[in-house]
Amino acid sequence: MSTSNRSRTSASPYIREPSPHASAAASPSSATSQRSRRPMRAGLPNATTSTTSSRSTRSTCPWCTGTIGSRCTICATTPGWRGTIPGATGIEPARMNVDIPRAFLPARGLDGGHRMTLYTWARPRHFPRLPAPVRRYFDVAPDARVLAHCHWQRSPSARPTLLALHGLEGSSNAHYMRGLADKAFTAGLNVVLLNQRNCGDTEHLAQGLYHSGLSSDPAAVIRELTEVDRLPAIAVVGYSLGGNLGLRLAGTAPPPALRAVCAISPTMDLGRCVDALERRPNAIYQWNFVRNLKRRMRRKANVLPGAFNLGALDRIRTVREFDDAFTAPHHGFRDAADYYHRASSLRVVDRIAAPTLIISAEDDPFVPPEQFRDPAAAANPNVTTAITRHGGHCGYYADPTPGFVGYWA
């Protein structure tokens, strides 16, 4: 990013991306004119049953604490915010009528974990109905700023918000992130696709590196969305490393606005996942991760000359070696093993209080299913675990049907 761009981002956390859907973007005045209209509640999940401290049960809204009668008594009466989030769209999305199969059946020929993982990684995807995002910067630490790509509904404070977290060396532009945004936005949710530190070409925004247990970053983002933007209810969806991050957020110091968590193929036990990654059949995944980690470190060193010693970089061949040389010492861990132990959400999953769904596959090449059967996860009534026979790693592609594009998770 040029110097002029840096000064511009410092002036405002909101920057509108060039949009092929310019006619769909509302001006602040048009968004304001809609505040008097009754907010439409589209795409909310079914109510859940929670147990109160007196052991009585009640039907409660998954997005707030309101008791549901015919509809949520709080969500349906949430007043419009007295300001307008820049970039809020002026078009009310249609209710998404899709028939998503409850049981996952892989597409023909994709019943192997490697085939599913590689196919969905390489398959091009396009999202013509998803409006161009708004760039939003969040200051998550005195020396760190992160970038999010946001899709705002016309009345953002009247809608639930989905915060999405990507996997190792991913970004807000990853196909699974944009696919999730496409479905969630069409269903009526605000969507915030968060780049972790240095990801999405943001090496210049942070002094340090990111790691899988850095839950303080999404927590800071949620605090700003609730305190500044007045968004009352936020759900987190994380993929792979981002799934571990979301679970750790829910199990450590969850913000009050956090209503639900979903983790897809989460690396909940980091050490066990890295062990699996080092198996010979997984060499292609290891090579790809290490290649991208090295590239990012070189870009980081170019942005901050002298801040990192890259002498050992060329000799690194595994993710574990990279974490031993860079991630662990940079964040104060003794070594990679100490980092994996302390940053794994398996250590805190028993403390999760928000409704949580974990989805993973028996044939995931490097996220072993045994970790999800750990008593810490199995004994928590707030955590539902769905282990499918097939699905690969963050794959979950089924045969498309009318109204269903095939991407199940």
C-alpha cells in the first residue's frame, strides 16, 4: 500500500470498495430514511432451549435474551440506531429459500478426504449477487490494526451480525469466506469478514505476527461493533485455525454480544493437528502452508526492516519448525509445543456458555476426529458436535440441487 493510502486509512475506518453494484449502494440519507420502517427479521435460526439458574427451561432467541412467543420480543422491537454505518446497502435482501440437506452426502467422486479437500480448494467460485464490501479497520492493540471486509444491511442495528474468521494463511477473500458471506447476507445478516493480523496484504498494519490463540483480536472487533456501531447480537463462524480461534474466544472471555459460535474443521488440539500434518500423505498441505508462511515473513521483513531475523527461514520445511523459529518466541511461548498447548481451544471448550456447533469430518486429512470426542467437549451441554463421515478439510461439497449450490458448510 502506498503512503497516500496509509494516510487515508488513518483518517477513517471505512473505505468503500469499487463496486460493480453501484446502484445498490445507499447514501447515508437514503439509509436514514428507512429507519422509521419496521425492520424485517429474515434468516434467523430456530429458537433454542436454555436452562436458567433455577433449572426451569424457556424458549429463547439465539441472538438475544428475549423470550420468544410468536417472535423474539427484543429483536422484533430493536430501535434503529441513530447513526448510519457507511456502506449500508439500500436494498432489502430477499428471504433465502433454500433446501439445505440436514445430512451431508458428498458429491459424486468426492467421497475421499483428499479429493474433497483439493477439489474445493481449487474449484473457482463466483458470487454475482454479493455486493462489493466496505473496508473497515479495527484497532485491536496499540501496535496492531486489522482489516475487515463488511457487508451491511440497510438497517444494521436491526439485524444480527456474522463475524467470520479464516484459516491459516487465508484472508477475507478466501472462497469459503465469501461463500459464507453470500449466503448470510442474502439471509438478512450483516457480515464482517475479518483478516487476521498481516493477512489480506496488511503486513504494514501490525508490528507483530498472529497466532491461533490470539482471541483478543476478534474480541476487540466485537466490542467496537457493539459499543460504536450499536450492533446488539453477533455470531462467530471460524474455519480451521479460525475455528480454533472462535472456540477459544467463546471459552475465555467472550464479549456479552456473542450469541453463538460455529467452528468448521477446527484445529481444536493444535499439537495433534500438526502431528497429522506431518504424515507423508499430507506433504502437499504442509508444503503449501510453509510456502505461504515464508512468503508472508519476507513481506513482513520488507515492511519492517530489521525487526525479524530471517536467517533460519530458508531451512524451514514444516509448520512446526516455523512456529518454533517465529510464532512461539515472538508471542512469548517457550517453543512450538508450548504454543500448541496454550493456544488450543480444547483447554477451554468446557467453559463455553454460548450455543456452539462444531462440524468436522472423519476423513479430514489433518484434523483428527478424536479430539472432538474429548470429555471436555462431550460433557459441555452448550457444545454440539457433528462429525460427518465425509467432508475433507473445510470442503463439504455435495451435488447441487435446485436452490442449493452444493456447499454444505
